[in-house]
Amino acid sequence: MARNPPAFVDAILDARLTLVLAKLALISAYVLGGVVKAADFTGAVAEQAHFGLHPPALFAALTIVVELLGSALVMTRRW
């Protein structure tokens, strides 16, 4: 028993802005995490060491790259 959504819901879901805002909501935690780790690299290294990853500086840098680059890829629909 499928029902068609009201016209205003269709308009919202078809709007390009809705897609952009949904993607931003999806990646916001990763962007924030990457920016915070980049701003406090010493803390990011300590976090990686806490979890037993060695060398911690390498894993901290890789984490920052993955969080920021992955977010950019999601926003640009590249991967």
C-alpha cells in the first residue's frame, strides 16, 4: 500500500541543496575529527600510541588524511 509523498516533500527531496546538506551532515564528524587532529597533532599522536599503533605519528598522519580526503571524495562524488 504505497502512497505518494506530498508535492512539497518531493520538491525538498529533489532539491540539490538537500543532497549537499545531507552529505555535509554525513561527513561532519570526520571533517571535525580531521581538523581537530591536524590542529593538535601531538594529541593525535598520543591517541594513536594509546591504542597501541606504532609508529604513532605515521598512523596519526594517515588518520588525518583519510578523514579529510575521504570527506572531500564523498562531497565530490569521486569515490
